[in-house]
Amino acid sequence: MTPSEQATFRILRAIELNPDLTQRELAKQLGVSKGKSHYLIAALIEKGLIKMDNFQRRDGKLNKIAYLLTPEGIKSRVELTRDYLARKEVEYQALKAEIESLRKAESDLPPDRVPASEEGIR
């Protein structure tokens, strides 16, 4: 998964979980500037993966913005989730094999002994 795909995955997931998320909140979650979060959202809107809805007050002034996943955005999020899970599963299996190998190597080692040269130091 490329860094761009990771960012897209994280944004789509965040918006799916909280459509009322502000750009400031998203920026904080992603660890990027507010300007960068605006740029990323604008790119996803342009790609058709999310859309922006305005909620207006009675006086006609803008009150709140919500980001919603489009059907294409949902499809993309599902594909990215599958890719992410597959990658994490491979990492997990590799880590599990390494742990098992280290445990076996550790069990083959002789018990800890203090070298004769260090006995007088204690």
C-alpha cells in the first residue's frame, strides 16, 4: 500500500466513522496540517470518493459541513481495507515465525553463567 493509498484509507475510514469530522479534527488524527487535510479531502472529492453536504440554519447561513462517502468511495474503502488486512496478516505471520525462531534459539542456549573474569567484580 503506497503512502497515498494509506492516507486515502485513513481518511475514508475516519469519514465513514464520523461524517461530521472537521478538517481540523481530521488533520489531528492524521498528524498533518489543516492545509494538508484540506488538500487531501479536495483530492478525494475530485476523484468522486467523498462528497460534501452543507447543513444550513434557518437564516440561510452555513452552519455545518458533513463529508459522506459516495458509492465509489465505499467500494474504494472496502478494497483498501482488504489490501491493508492482507498486508498486516503477512506481517503478523512473519513476526510470529521470527518469535518462534528466537524462542527455539533461546531454549538451545546454555543457562546463564557468570564468566570467571566477572566473578571478582560482583
